[in-house]
Amino acid sequence: MKVAATDSAVNISPVPDTWQRRHLLGLEALSKEDILTLLHTAVELKAATGGCKDKLSILSGKTVANMFFENSTRTRNSFSLAARRLGADTVEFSASSSSLSKGETLIDTAKTIEAMNVDAMVVRHSTPGSPHLLSQNVGCSILNAGDGPHEHPTQGMLDIMTIYEQRGSLEGLTVAMVGDITYSRTARSNIWGLKKLGAHVIVCGPSTLVSKAWEEFGVEVSHSLDDIIPRCDVLNLLRIQFERQYTRPFPSVREYAFLYGMNKRRMEQAKDDILIMAPGPINRGVEITPDVADGPHSVILHQVTNGIAVRMAALYLTTTANQREG
Amino acid sequence: MKVAATDSAVNISPVPDTWQRRHLLGLEALSKEDILTLLHTAVELKAATGGCKDKLSILSGKTVANMFFENSTRTRNSFSLAARRLGADTVEFSASSSSLSKGETLIDTAKTIEAMNVDAMVVRHSTPGSPHLLSQNVGCSILNAGDGPHEHPTQGMLDIMTIYEQRGSLEGLTVAMVGDITYSRTARSNIWGLKKLGAHVIVCGPSTLVSKAWEEFGVEVSHSLDDIIPRCDVLNLLRIQFERQYTRPFPSVREYAFLYGMNKRRMEQAKDDILIMAPGPINRGVEITPDVADGPHSVILHQVTNGIAVRMAALYLTTTANQREG
Amino acid sequence: MKVAATDSAVNISPVPDTWQRRHLLGLEALSKEDILTLLHTAVELKAATGGCKDKLSILSGKTVANMFFENSTRTRNSFSLAARRLGADTVEFSASSSSLSKGETLIDTAKTIEAMNVDAMVVRHSTPGSPHLLSQNVGCSILNAGDGPHEHPTQGMLDIMTIYEQRGSLEGLTVAMVGDITYSRTARSNIWGLKKLGAHVIVCGPSTLVSKAWEEFGVEVSHSLDDIIPRCDVLNLLRIQFERQYTRPFPSVREYAFLYGMNKRRMEQAKDDILIMAPGPINRGVEITPDVADGPHSVILHQVTNGIAVRMAALYLTTTANQREG
């Protein structure tokens, strides 16, 4: 059987002593060393699974609960596949049919699931800090899959891994995040991670979505994509999250596309080896034109594959650290 | 591999000849001997799986269908984990997306699923007797996961198992079920099971939720929690099921909490070794205060773990009996 | 373990060189030889799995994504069980919670899922041609699980397989499809497949649901069930799809049942060995009476079991052909 064969042929490095984290709540709290451990483990697991494809059994006997209190298919399935490709079982919880609608507290919901002997919970919730709250109240590992506009650490890591794969290092690169920064957990997690690995980060967008206050995060703030393009090694084009906006941050989608959309004309101003990234789902014709999304500089689909690598690494590291302490 | 290692090291007792049941429809119909078989098998399977955690393969090659026509995550996932920890495959059906909405009868839905070679169906339905109807029309095993206000046998058994683990026997214990008895399938299943094992059962709550007619079930009826507390070995605090009530059974939630909520003051009147149980999800501050729910007498989370044990036992016993007869 | 035992005992025929199809989009495009390959592979896999019950590992290490953008439990679970009985992993996507609701294109959704290293996508979509569009844009195998009123090839194949099991050949048989032909992808797939295997096909129903234009498909058109019954070897009673009809195609359900429902009286006019089929879910008392649905001529539940056989065959053939070319 392929499963067994793959497995016995593979030696995954043990979790280093420096990794002490039982949870992955955000990249803000991680040291540079922790981030590198996550990164190198993801790279190793991607290779060991033939590109996130084959199965290992290093999490065999473990159970991972997907607890998504906001809609998701992409991240949910990415975590689910990551867990199963390491041999873990998965259980799925959703907001609509859960006991929360019967008045149960979030902590009680989590404790109940923990009592079913779950080893890790993957949590997405609209309230910032929800995964942190749970991590203080349960014994299993908590992985933040997005807490409101706060953090989305595996998305940050998969973006970083994709740049690392292409360039070998983040040190000294200029990475611009373009678009809806205010509401973006992806932007926050990227900023924390990129800066710790030595990249220069620019956040760019209309002043209604990118305030000057972002300079306090140690990043450069720009309101003109055309101004910054020639300096960028990486452009990460965030989706306009129409579903998160309560007032209109710009006159029209057309104007946004005109001012901040990446297109053929702007590609001509860019470095020859610029990387085009987007966390997806993408709005074609808004933040990115089809020729750029599907062009040779786009690594958008690499990001998707690396999402599984990063999530395998996060599940492996946190549950192993958890077992060590317990 | 852990899975194989666990498996070969474990010897599960064969199903006793006295167990002839291909279905688990309710505790009313079970003999004392049947209930003890379920109980002892659950205890054995819990131990054999390291506390409902490791995997066995005694149901390998079998498929269990979860058919929940009412919302559920807790019971659904508990059954699903129970099935998979015994090595079975699971398939999920739900009311909203099922063919029932296209005019198919419940029996035809079940026969169709059976034709996909399912070995057991776990059925939750708002209509009392639905699992019984199906058991007369399909060849596979039917497990009742709650039929309206009628029975919820695995919930009754997990409550009983939790008491048994703490006390070694149910004989002579006084167990009070407090709250919304009228609409409670949990209360009904508990009453049948507890009485067969020799416990004295009290049902307690406002007269709008606990009528004198319950005396016909051979239980004591009380309308005052304060009166009965000193005599109780176990208090099972049922959730007020706001979603099942069509008229208001009490003036206000606050008054209910004042009269029937378990709190610190009432704990002082209780026996030193009282067990506090709740089927969950709990409404903190209504039927139970946080200090009691999280206190040393609470076995609420043990109930959750034992839910998996009891469901493993039920799946093992019914499908094995089914095979023996077929 | 049963899984391993079954597996090593079984030799599945290699995919013949004549089968070059990486996708299963419809029966219209298949040659007679292709259809026979699908049919014989389904028969072989059914036998090798003890009647679509045991597990093989011929798709071990592969992942199948279920992408149902229309509600389904029957077909979705049938594909899911087929995939898992061949040893594949499955992931589930649904319309409501998917990124499509965030403005993503269908192609981008599919490419994203493909980047998670999926080997086959099972697609149901209300727009005819959606699976064809995807097959031109992704590298993995696409299996059409119903595209609007266009085709539903595995349904066509399972109907054909059920007749083949009973009669040994389709050559020269007269098969009538009765009912809602206009909106029926099942009818279209059946017609293509049946005619290629040499059957004579009649479509029968009220003129509002069965127009004379169907004669262009090379089938006989009838508006009277009573007229054609004596000549039929097989009756396939399509469900009236109330959810797909925008204007009323007949005066009343009662009148439809009177004119086109199969019942005891009409069975007396039929051949002694007539086969009664229905793709389900059935509306008892409309297109079929209970005594006929549950009677000795009914092979409705065989159709369900054969659905798994046909889907195992389709997954095996397409993904193997895909690997061969890649």
C-alpha cells in the first residue's frame, strides 16, 4: 500500500526543543526562531509528501476538530486535508447547527469537544481573541484560522513560505500589501511575520482603507500603487471584502480597479522578477486583471498548495509540543 | 502504526448470547440484563481505547450513516467519532439537503441509504417512533439518537455510565432529574434505565413542566428543589429547551433560576458526595451557576467522554447481533 | 484486517488501452466501446467488493472532491462512498458556504481546489456545460454529477447496468422513459447510452413535458402510457420535478397519476418480465403506486447499489487514464 510505503520511507525531523508552543494564535507573539521552525517544517513536510499529496502517519491516532463559526470552504478544507495527510482523523463543527445557537458559551462548546478527546481545534470566529480565550480554557492545541480582523497566522505563513520558495530568503525584500488593510487579518499576520524575517513592508490603498496609523506597526504607508510598484519584490493583492464593510470606503469598484488594480500597464513598471500574490478568492477585474492573475509572475496557486504544507507543520508542531508538556 | 498496535493488543469480549438486539430504539424495552451488557461493554471499550481516544478495528469494513433530521453537532459528532474509533466509515445525511424535501417518504430515504450497504443508521427525528418505524422496514441496525420528546437511549446510558463509574452501582441511589421533564427524551430514557438498575428517581420542576402524571412511571414527583436536595445522590439538571416550548411554562428565566437553579447555597444542603450532571448544552446562570458547573462535584465533561463509550458499545452490539441473525 | 485481506485477494483488470478519457462529462460523447468498458468495470468492481460493500485500495493515496452546487444527498453520498470504498480520501464543498458567494469564478474555485492536489472533482451545477468548462481548465479528472437539464452520465450508466444485470444485454430491448423528459438530465443520459447499446427507446408523457422534437434524438415519442406498456421490457418512471417547473405542465397531480402513473391495473397489461425502474426519490402515488414500487418487478434499490458500482468504475477509469497521460 502506498500509504505505508510512503510512511516508512520518510523521516520527519523531531520538533526542536526551542519550539514550546502548544497553540498557534498569531504571528505577533512568535519569535523569529519560531517562525523559521514553522517555515522549515512546512518545507520539509511538503517534500516528504511529494508536494502535499501523499499521506504520512505522524499524526495517526490524533483527532483534529474544525470549528468554523464563519463561512469557509478554502481554509476549512485546507486544514482538513493537512490533518488527514498526516494521518489524523477530522471532525467538523459549524456555527449554524452548533449548540451555540442553544445558548451555550464558546468555552463550554470547546470544553465539550475537548472531552471527546480532540487533540487540536482549528478555530475561525468573527470575534478577535476568541482562539486566545479558548487556549486559556482547554488542554488541547488551538490553531487560529482567522479571528475577525485580527490575525490569520497560517495565511501569513503560507504567503511567507511562497516567497521563501521563490527567493530563498525574506531578508531585505520589499513586500507590498495592497487593498483592504483595515479589515484584513491576512495583512496583520503578514506584517508581523514579514518584519521578523527582515522584509520591508508597504501597505497601500485608499486612505479610507489604509490609515497613517499603520506606521506604528513599522510599515511604510502609501496611497499610490503607481508610486511604489518599481520598488516592490512582491505584491500581495488583498481582496476587497465587500461583506465586511459597513460604509463605502471608495466611490466605486471601477475607480478602485483603476487606482489599485494590478494590470498589464502596471506590470510594465514592475521589477522583472516581481511575485504576484493574492490570498483569494480573487475578484477578477477588481484587484487583479485576468492576464496578471494567470500570468508568469503569479504564484497564487502555489499559495494554495503551501497552505496545506503550513497547516501540516502547525498541526505537527503544536500537538507534539502539547504532548511533551502534558 | 499506533492503530495496528492498539488493535492487536486488545481483546474485546464477544457479544454475549443474551444480547439479541439488532437495534437500539429505547431503554424502555431493554431488560436489566441488556442494560448491564451495554454498560459493561461501554466500560470495556472505554478502557480498550485508552479513554475513548485510540482506534480499534472491530467495526472495520462497516459503514455507519448519521441521519439527523434535527440539528445536532454534539450527538452527531459523538456517534461519528464512536464509529470511526471502532474502524467504521461514516456518511452524513442532513434534513435540509435531503430528498425528504423532494417528497420522498422517510422509509424510502432509509431504504435507499440501506441499498448503499450501510450497516447501521443513527437516526434523530422530531417525530416520536420514527426509529421504530424504520427498524421494521430496513435490514440494517437502527440506533435512536433522539425521537422528539420520546427517548434518547444513548444519552440515558451515558448518564447511567457516569454514575456507575463514580459509585460502582446504581442500586439504591436517589437520582433527581430537574427541569423541563415534559419535553425531555433524556428524562424518559434515564427514568427507564435508572429504575431497571434499582435507583430511586425523582422528577422535579414547576408543575407546568412536571405533572403529577409522572408518578405512573414509578417516580417521585416534586415541585421543590430545596425539599429534595438533602436526599439526592445525583442531580441531573436538564436544560430549559426554549426552542421546544410553545407556551411559557414559568413567569421568567430569573424566577426559574431562583427556584430550580443549582447554586452555591443549595450545594451546602446537599450530600458531601453529590454528583452534579447536565446533558448539555448548559445555560449558565439558569439551571446551573458557573461555580457548580465547574466545581468538584460536576461530572458534566465525563458524561461527554462516556457518550463516545456508550455509542461505541451500542454500535458494536447491534451490528454484531444483526450479523449473527442474518 | 478485512480491508487488507479483501484487497490482496482481488485483481482488478487494468484499464484497457481503448479507454483514453480523463473525464466523464456525458454519455453523448462516449463510444459504444467506452460505455461497455464502464459497464464491465462496474460489474467487476461490484463483484470484487462483495456487492459494493468491502473496501479496496486501488485509489489509495488519491483525493476526490465533491463539489455540489445544487442540493444532493443521494448522489453526493454515492460518489463519496464509491471513492472511499476504493481507498480514496474525500473532501466536501458546497455552494452555500463556498467562495463563489464571495465573487470567485467557478474556474478559480476549481483551480484552487486542484492546487490542494485533488485527483478528481465530482461536479453538480445548475448550468449545463459547467463540468465541460472545468475540464478545459484543470488538470484533474472531472466527473459530471448532473449539469442542469443536460446530462447525468453516472445515473444513465447505473440504469443501464441494472438492466444489463437482469437481462445480460441491452440489444433489442424496448425501454420507456415516462414523465418529465423536458427537464430531465437522467432521460438525456439514458437515451444516449441505451441507443448506443442497441435498445429501442420510447419517451412518454404529456405533450407539455414530451415534445415531438424528441424524435430528432432517434427515440419514439408517445403521449399514452397505456398504448406502449405491452411492448415495454423496461419502464423508467421519472420523478415529477416540481422544483424545476416554472409553469404548470399538467392540470393536477391527480390527473398525472391517472394518466401516467404506474399501478396494478397497468401492470396487468405489461410483459411478464417487465422491469420497473425509477431514479428516485420517488413520489409514491404520483408516478408509481406503492404496490408497484415494492413489487417483484421493481429493481429500484438495485439501481441505488449499482450507483456505487458505476461511480467506482468512473473514478477508477478516469483517474487512471489521467495518470497515464500525465
